[in-house]
Amino acid sequence: MSLQCLVPDQIWHAQQALSFGPLSLTTRMTVVRLRDGSLWVHSPISPTPSLLGQLAALGTVRYVLAPNKSHHLFFLPFLEAHPSAEGFIAPGLEGKRPELARFRGIPSDPPWCNDLQGYFIEGLPIINETAWYHAASGTLILTDLLFCFSSENRGLTSLAARILGVRGKLGMSRTMKLATRDKRALARSVQPLLSLPVQRVVVGHDQVIEDKAGEKLAQAFAWLG
């Protein structure tokens, strides 16, 4: 779970292996260095001593996000390892995990808004996703709104990715499409993302998209019409 650089001096990520029964996949934490030198952590993973040391070498962790209703497993342990950091949770997560109700919901004008522009994704209440755009690097940071699993995956992971329609390409999984409760609201929410000069798309699992990222982002949402 070592940190890897995505954008020199600005963005890093680390992946952690997870197993759900026979299904194996990775989950991603993304770290952004803000203009004041502090760190913004999106979807934290397990705070191992090695990872904590690598983060400390980059700066002080100031903000920690549970960015949707699904990515919260390591939120509390990570904040316990960074007691001076502020934790923020996605809308509705307090209903799923009442012990997180003491943390602030992600506001419309967060304290890091000069570095990252936020978007709440409507129409998909199963996850209540928040999306983040880092204009300085052209990086769009998502969680479960889109997936992209490498065609190099094998076994059940490869089969699941194929069934979900996200093997070797960026897209919404079939389960997320079925879970959409308001297609118009979803389309309205993602439209601003399509107007951004996106250079890369970082998703919560497996691949980071850096080749023709804007084009692939548009293709991923083409089904919305």
C-alpha cells in the first residue's frame, strides 16, 4: 500500500486489496496537496505505519473525506491516526453508520474549495456520490460513479467486470445504472463534469484514466442521452 505519484508535487494515490467472498479487488485512496501545503485525503484506506510515514513526508493531513455512502470502511481508523484532521462525510452516510453522525457533512462551500471544486451527484441515492475536480492538474476524482477494470484481471474479478460492462473501459456499471432513481437528475448532475478540461479521471477501484480522459468520460455517460 505504498503511495504512488499521479501528478508531481500535487496528487498521489495508494491502493489496498479487499476481498468480498471470492471476489478480489482494490480500493483507492487519493491524496491532494493543497496550496497551503496541507493534505486532503479522499476515501482513506487502512492507516498502516508505512502509509502514515509516507503521508507525513508529504505534509500534514488536514481534511479526510468519506466521499460517498460506500467508501467509509477505514474513515474512523484513519482519523484516529490523524487526530488534528477534520473529517467530512457524504450525505446520508450518518444514516448507514450512526457513529459517524458526529462528523460534518460535506458542505457546498468546503474549506478546500479554492483547490478542489465539488459536485454532488443526484439521482443515485444508493451512493450519494460527491465528485471533485482539481483544476490545477485537470484531475477529476470519483469513487463509485464510474469504474474501469483492467482487461488483465483474471478469474471472478474479470468475469464480474465483464458482466457489469466495465472491463477494459470507463463506464457506469450495470448495477449503478439499475440503481439510478432519477435519470434526468443524474444527467443534470454529470453535465458540468463533461464541460471540464479533464486530463485524467481517478476512480475508486483499479484503473486511472489518463489517455483521452475527457473523451472516455463523455462516452461513459452517453447512455443518459
